[in-house]
Amino acid sequence: MTSRPPQSPESQDQSADLPEDFDFEAEDEALPDAEAELDLGLESDATPQRLKAGVEVIQTALKTLPNAPGVYRMIDGEGTVLYVGKAKSLKKRVSNYARGVGHTSRIARMIAETAAMEFVTTETETEALLLEANYIKQLKPRFNVLLRDDKSFPYILVTSDHVSPQLTKHRGARTKQGHYFGPFASVWAVNRTIAALQRAFLLRTCTDPYYENRSRPCLLYQIKRCAGPCTGEIDAPGYQRLVTEARDFLSGKSQAVKTRLAETMQAASDTLDFETATRIRDRLAALSAIVSTQDINPQTVDEADVFALHEEAGQFCIEVFFFRNYQNWGNRAYYPRADKSIAAEEILVQFVAQFYDDKPAPRLVLLSHDLEDAALLAEALSLRVGHKIEVSTPKRGEKRDLVDHAATNACEALSRRLSDTASQKQLLASLAPVFGLEQPPRRVEIYDNSHIMGTNAVGAMVVAGVMGFSKPHYRTFNIKSEELTPGDDFGMMREVLTRRFARLQKESPREAEPQEGADDAMPDWPDLVLIDGGKGQLDAALSVLAELGLEHVPMMGVAKGVDRDAGREQFFIPGREPFRLPPRDPALYFIQRLRDEAHRFAIGTHRAKRKKAFTANPLDEIPGIGPRRKRALLLHFGTAKAIAQASFEDLTKAPGVNEATAKAVYDFFHDGGR
């Protein structure tokens, strides 16, 4: 959060707290004046009695607060953190809440629910900003900005812990030794770049175990995508030169690398070594392809992240572009929800603070709006990464062009989102009259199973809402029951739904589910459940809900049409005769999309599980056998089958295998381990 320069409560404008009050998940209507805000703020939760009680709690805490920077937490009666804020002066900031008047509806509700407050003082306001972002990430307070999309960004990794370094994609904690290049905005961008780097530098992408067990070059060597270090097709110094060139290129020294290759090609041509010259020519072409596929390649900006915010129809989009080594490495759009009265500058500063809470910031951060707290934000980011970071809003030149380009993309992305949302809302609204729902559903869950004769059985749940398919809410269920007859679809569906709704009851009781928030916020409970199947599947599902006391959850079955023809689906709803929809009904097309997505997700999960089972090594199941000993056993015996047939004495003769390890392996494959 950001704080304004401290003022006395008497002289401070009544809307001073407004910039703090917005959330990625909820949005209130703009109010015409302060009086209307106060009146609305006293509705429902923020009754005069509850508001008074909350003010008394804040006033009590205020008596002992120092005029020091720090972070405060507002907590409700159940111990849940409602809001986390930071301040240059805790006493002056908290005193704003103690007035009890002139607040927006949302702040009034927050004060009314406050039963306790906790404080942490810091040495500087910069430390308070960092601590605040950390608390918000951990606690996810309902009244704060919440950056829901916390998926880590992919990087390109050139390892350094192997004699022949590997070129690979990496996501997550940087625990592996090597040089990391990124971030890239998408896995697609990483895969595209790695494919081009393979053609340009011929680095291996295979795993270490695969590398160490090769006896002849693989297909990638044959199609000139790898230099073949595994079988000595290239010597170690030669491969290291390729690795160095790849690192230099990814570090921004692309022109120097291309110049060296061009000189080598010319020298080979002069000596009539046309085969070598041709290979280098192909590598140069691959390098040019990498650069040409970038949308914008700045000439003066080496390393920067660009943030541009666009507002339309009360919604916001923040487009983020990543530039590294004078190359555009992709972009990603975020959609924060905020009160319409909140200034764009305040949205940006809070967004950026949380954005870099778990990832390193580049040396330059470019923004589309001037920030009052730009210096504070730059100081906080610099403190976190250990070197100076500049946060600026360029006015001219190439940097301004980059910001303008990001702003254009933000505008286009938000326009597409608004259009898609409107269409999705119409489709959801069409389901209500067809299936007898009181109102259009906000969350639809679709369930399907996938297996082959009962093997590798999985259940899948797909979720759709007003924003379309919500992939972060998708779930898979490995069928665990050993009592099921192989291929018992009804039993599988009962297990999936029992696990899903029993857990939902425990984690988010229906009566405790909050009703406030934006209409397009994804609720925890489904408004409609679709079962991919006919009457039998539906009856199995209904029996689960009856056992859990959840008969109120709307549920229907979708059976495939005659000869499995799309458009001839039959629908089963409790208390109604089976029916079909007209072939051109939009609701029918929408349900087909939902069912097909569930089917795709279930089949994909099943195939991944089956593939893993095919490639599973029994040595992976032996306790105490790590990668090194497994590799030693495989190198000595050749196959897992040979290891299983080996005697105890033969196992002890394998390099790096002691008697305890040999006994564990022997017992596992004989009576002692099964």
C-alpha cells in the first residue's frame, strides 16, 4: 500500500483513504457524494452499532501507537485478517479510520468488521512497503489488492554442473547451478527460442540420465539440432565454445557472436571447406531468425519491464512487457478490479509492489503513469535485489515508444476481454430458463472420467464462469478406491464427487460463503453441476449429494446423442423427463463446449498418467535409491529387468553400491520387498 504525506484528521480531505480501498476480486459502484457513501456504508454489515464498535477498537489501539513507519493489520472476530496497510506514520494513518465518518462503503464495512488490530514498526517506510507486500501475499486479506495470478515465469537455463551443459526450460526456484536468462512471458516464447537456439548453437536439451546412457547419437544429431557430445561427435573444448557463444548471445552480445561466426564461415570458404561453411551459414540464419521473431527490439534499452494501464467501462488492464538484452521476451496482461474512483497511479504502484514480491526486478521499470511514490518504490525494489533500480515514466524517445506500445496492447486486450465477458454472460444467462435456475450461474462445474478398461483411471473437473474457462480452478482426481470393479464409471463418479464436495464443505461451508463482491468474481460453490453421462451417472452423483446433505446443488446429466452425434444430446434433470434442445439453440452449443473441454482435460490427464506409468522405472520405488545409485546400477547391469534378476552378490559388485543398498534392492524384487 502507499501512504500520503501525513496530515491532521481535521485538515485531511474526506476521500483521503480512497486510494487504499480496492481489490482484485471485488468492485463497488461509484458513489455521487460523501453523504451517499456514508449512507450506503451503513447498510447490512456496516450498521451504526457495528461501525461504532469497530471505531472503538481502532481508537483503543490508537492510544499506544507511535509516530513511526510500519505495517498495520485489521482483524475480524474470527481472527481473519481483513486488511494490511503500511504507513509512514502509523498513528496518523490509523487515526483516519478512527473518525468513523466520511468513509466509502467498503472502508465502512471493513471498520465495522474490525475486532482487533496488530502492528509492526519498521525502521523506514521502504521496509514497511516490502513487509506489506509480503503480508498481502501470505494472508490474502479480503479488502486488499490481491495478485491472483502468481504463476512463476519461465526462464532459459544453461546448466553449469555437467561436463556438457544442457539447454533447457526452467520454472520455479533457482536451485540448479547454471546461467538463467529471462523472464519470458510464456512457455510458448521459451520453446520457440530454445528451438532456434538448438539450430544456432547445437546444444543438447536431453536430460543427464538420457545423455549418460547413449551409445550412439540420437535423432537430434542427425537433423543438425545437437552437436552430439554424448558420444564424442564433438570434443569437450569444441562443445564449450558452443556453450560460450550461446551464453554471449543470450547476454546481449548477439552482434559479436554473429561477427565471429561470419569470420569463421569466410575462413572455411577460403580454404574450400564448403561443408563447414554451409553449417555455419545455417547457424547464422538461425540467429537472425531469433532476432527477427521479436516484435520490438529496442536499440537503447538493454533491460527493462514496461507496465501500462488502461481503463474502460470501470475495468482495468495492466499490460507487462519484458525486455532483456535488447530483445522483447514477451508480454502478459493482468486485470485488476478496482473501485472506479481510484486513481490509476495508485493502482499501478500497488500492483508493481506485489508483482516483484517473489521475482527479481530489472534495472529499469517503465510506467505509463507518473507515481507520487516512484522514489519510494524504486528504493524498495533496490533494497530487495541489492542494486540500484530506476522507476520512471518516460516522456519522449524510444522508452516512451515502448510504453505507448504496451498501452496500445492493454487497450486491445481489455476490449477483447469486455467483449468475451459480455458474450459469456449471455451464454450463462441462456442456461437459467432452460434448466430451471433462479438466476444465471456464475460458476459451472463439469465432471468427466477417463480410463482404459479401468487402468490409470482419473476424474476431471472443469470450471467455467463469466470470464470463460477458469483453468486455475480445474482439478484432477486419481481414482484411489481398490474396491471398484475395473471400468465402473458410476463408482468412479461417486468417488470424485464425494472427495470434491466433502472437502468443499470442510474448507468453505455454504452458509459462510461471502455474498459481496463483483458479479464476475468466481464463487467457491457451483451454481450448476454438469455430469458427462446419462441417467445412471446422474443418479450416482445425486446419491453422493444426498449423503452429504447437499440436495440444493443444481445438477444435470448430459448424455451423448444417438450414434454420439453432436446436437442430439439428451439432458437429464431430477424431477423432469429427459429432453433435447433445438439443434441451433445457443445454450446447446455452449453445453457442448463445456462437455468437450471436460472431455479434453480428462483424456489429457489420463494420457499423461498412462505415459508416466509406461516410462516408470521400478528402481524409483525403492526407498533410499537416489539418482546416483540408480544410474550406477543401470550402467552396470544395463536394464531394470537385469537388476531384478541379479543375485545379492552381483548387486554388491556394482560400483558405488554397498551391502545395505544391495540388500534393499534385492529385497524389493524378491519376497522381502513385496
